[in-house]
Amino acid sequence: MDAGGNHRELIGGSFEWREKRSVGFKVAEEMATRLLILGAGAGAGNNLIRSLRTGDPSLVIYGCNADRFVLKKSPAERNFLIPTTHHGDFLTALRRVIRTEGIDLLIPNSDSDVRVVSRLRNKIPCPLFLPKNATIELCQDKYNLTAFLRSRGLPAPVTYPVTHLDRLEEIFQRLPRRSLVWCRIRTGSGSMGAVPVKGPEQARSWIRCWEEMRGISVTSFTLSEYLPGRDFGCQSLWKEGKLILIKTYERLSYLAAGGQPSQVSSVAALAKTVFEPRVVEVCAEAVRAVDKKASGAFSVDLKENTGGVPCITEINVGRLSSATNIFDLTGKHNMAVTYVRLALGEPVDIRDEYDVAEDYYMLRDLDTLPGIFHAEEFFEGVDDVRR
């Protein structure tokens, strides 16, 4: 039993150690909090590891992935190649790593990992920090979530499920009469399958293409009102229904947007921290609506409608955002480290749950670490020779 009250089970009576480490480091590592990050080596996993190490260098971070090539890029202390979440040996391999390495906390890092780990939570021999299964199931279906929020008077886009390609005209007639309609898949992340369309025939061609080329069924799509306004991201941490910490940013441009028909994505190339109490209010109300006893991480995406009202487009539940660096490396509190402390029942000293540090920008691009800069830093060391 460690200082945080967490049981560590050893297989073979000892931990495995790399011989090159000193005895002093071995002892320190054995006593430190040990984390296991799913999806290590990918952008989201590596961003999370960066945030955790910056916020608390004493943490011992291990990683695992089912892709040996992606895993090679992981900066974790040790890395483990495991089966995919859909493989029958996934749980056996995961349990082996957790027990052998004395893992204190397992952190899933994608929607699919959250869904699978949540269903297996009673068989995983270490703590998790996830909301209940029903909350995860609701939030991971964007149509069901939108319908739920609207039924409770919360701002979300008018949305209809696609049931048959011959009935698209009926849906267009029911949507607000504007130039564009938003067509997207009701599950997944990264704006997969999302595109603005002008009419039923464009939507029909787009959906048919995904059905024929990717095997995505017609009924996986929705059509909703197009939201033309500002684009916000809001990440929050909760413990047993209490809001602990929340931060906000605005997406200003999108990664690889030129190669996407929609020209937008949930992955920002340029984002800015902002003070938006109305966004925080909407997000907090939404989380309380979906789970009165919410625990864990809730990352909410919002876009303004034509009236400037921020409407919730999705809630990524149970995991920290792939853009977590903008929440962890700015402001008073590192959200990733706070997540770990809450998960392990450790005290956190947060007096104002809305942690605001305005005018910090995050820049992301392929093959580079996300950069975090304050507005005043942008022209340091830069000679402007424009005329």
C-alpha cells in the first residue's frame, strides 16, 4: 500500500528495472506515482506526457500502444506493445503490465480506448478516472447527445439523423433555411466524415461515397444546422458532481484544413486562450445535465450560431484533449497533473475553478511539438522586413 492508499501487486516479488539506472533512481522510481498512458507515441499521447512531466517531474510514465511503429516515438520511461483493444488478449496483456509495473493509474487517450476500458473497468487492477458507462455511451453518440441537450433547453444545433438517402429532402425542409447544412458522422473524432453541403444531392453523394469507399452506413450520418461563428474548446475536470477546474480557448485556424472539404477540424493549427464566461456556463450546465455525479475529464466543443450563441457540437468524455498542452502549460494549474491528483484522491488547492490566462497562443503543425507563446513573444527575435 503506497502513501496514497493505492495497492500495488507485484508479480514475481519485484519490479523490473533497466540495469543502467542507479540504485538511488530505482528506489525513487519505485516510490513514485506510476502512470500508464494508452496511445503512447501518437500526438495526443505525447502531448499528455509532455504536460505531465512539465507539471510534475516526479511522475513515472509508462506507455503502451498496439502499433509498434507509433510506439517507437513514445518518450515514456518504458513502452509496451500490446494487442489492439478489439483483440481477445488485450485485457490479459494490459493486466500483466499493470500488475508487473505496479501502475497507480491507467489513462486512456482516445474515444475508442475510453469506451473499451470503461466496459472493462471491473477487471482492470488499478484505478481509473472515468464517468459512468452510460455517460460515455451518451456523449460518444453525437446525435443522441445533441437531442438530449436540446430536450433540456441547452444550446445545440438543430440535428436530424439520416435514415435513408431518399429522405434527405425531408430533412432539408425541416432545417433552418440557410445556404449551408452540416453533414457528419455521429461518432468519432477529428471531424471525420464532416462537410458543409448546399443541398440534398450534395449530401447524398457525400454519404454514398463514404458508404461505398469506407463501409460507413447511411444511418451513421446526421444533418444539422450550420454554425458560422467562433469556435471554442473547453476542458473541465470534475469529481463526484463538483466542477474542480475549467479552461477555454478559441480555434483560429485548423490543422491540414486545406486538404479537407469542410475546411475545418476539431484539431486547431492556431488557438488562443480566451476569457469566455458564457462558454463556461454552457459547458458546466451541459456536463451536469449528462451526469449529475460527473467525475473525470469532459472536453466540450462549441460553435456560435448566427445569433452569436455558443452551441455544443460534441463532448469528448473520459479523456484529456489532444490539445491539452494549451490547458496545462498556461494559467495557474496544470490540468493533466490535476487530473492525476484527483484520480488518486490527492488534495488539490484550487480556489477559482475557472483558470484564465488570456492571450496565450498554441501553434501546431505536422512533425513539430505544439508551441505555446504569449502574444508579447511573437515578434521576439523576428526582423520584420515587410514594406
